[in-house]
Amino acid sequence: MSRISIFMESCNGKFPNENSMLSVSFIKNILNAENKDFAKNIFNYGEERKNNKQIKDINTAIYIPNLIRSKNELLVDGDIIFNISFYNYSMFSKLYNGILKVKELEYKGYRFKIKNIKIHKEHEIKENGVIFKTMSPIIVKNKEGKYLDVEDSNYIECLNYIANLTLESIRGSGLRKPLEFIPLNFKKRVLKEKIRGFKEREFYYINAYAGTFFLKGNMEDLNALYKMGIGYRRTENAGMVDILK
């Protein structure tokens, strides 16, 4: 299977600071261009078209090589790279065909012109252990919804829980063997997200981690998670990994 990288440029040289849902918006626009009914079924359900929270076969990572942070937005000099990975070929086909029909992507008034599309062949993991590096941060939470630090005694258990659920939802079968996780150069990143319709507090904060880590488990599971992404919010610029060695 392959990954897609979309190279874009900001039409005004800016990028929103509050961008957790930007990836979701981009994916919706791309899928809508290919098949509106398919896009609706992925993101909505029922006659009232409520948000579909089912785990999706879409993992994203945004990379901006040159940026300057300001209070309300990011100043961008050069390319913005939107990376997408997936497990099933049918999703690749829908996304790739959709991208070919889109010249610009828009999010909350920010416009991005598509310059180029690249397809990358993924590596194959041939052992039961691999060192991953993050392309977008890993997010893990417990069943109560608390976002966990990597030092938390329940971190590995909760990582296994969401990995099993992701595999079960997309592949049809869960983990064949529990994952063993060892952080290497794995650093905390606190993500800020705006709370909609809540006047008492404007933002809440999410503990996430970026860097390198060792993951041991069943070889087929590792290959599947490499394609699907690891942790929560995988469609929202989180959980994408690449193989270091």
C-alpha cells in the first residue's frame, strides 16, 4: 500500500493556530469531490446526519517546514505538506481520485492551493519489533477520557486498548498479541483546542507525544498499525508514524 502527500501553499502566507479539525475538513472536501454519498456515510449517520464517531480508515499528518508562530495564526514560508495514510485500497482510490479533482482546499477562510501530489510506497515490517518515529503526535487517553502522560501506569494498557479497537474496526480483527511499548526520544507536546459553545473556559489541553519509540508485537499487527495510525484522533493530525528502523 502507498501513502499520499499533498503539497500546498497558503494563498495568504498564513495557517490557523487552531487547526485540529483542519485535516478532517480537508478529507471531507476531497471525498466530496469524488463521491458525496461516500463522504456522508464516513462522517455522518442517520436521517439527522449526526457526526459519525466510528473509527475511520484515515490517518493524517501535517508538516510545515518553515513557519513562524504568532498569537492567532502561523506565518508560512513555503510548502505545507498534508500526509494521508490508510489500510484499505478502496480508501486510497477514493482519496486519490478526489484529490485529482480539487485545485484548492479551504478551512475557516484560509485557502490553500494544491501544487503537487506524491505517492509513497510504504515499507514492510518483517520482524516482531520496530522503531517508529512520529509524523503527527501520539494521543492516548483512558476510559474516563483523561489524556495520559507516558509515565502513567495505565499508558501501555490504554495504548493496547485503542490499538485493538482500531484494528477491530478497520481490519475486522483485533490485536493478535499485546503490544510492548518503550519510549525512546519521546517528548511531550501539549495541544490546545478551542471548546465550542462553552463560556466558562475557551480552551482545553491535550497531552500528546512526538519523537521515537519501540513497539513490539505481532508482525501483521505492526504492519497494520503502521498504515492505520496509533492512538486517538488519528484523522485529526495525530497518530501517524514512519519506520526509523
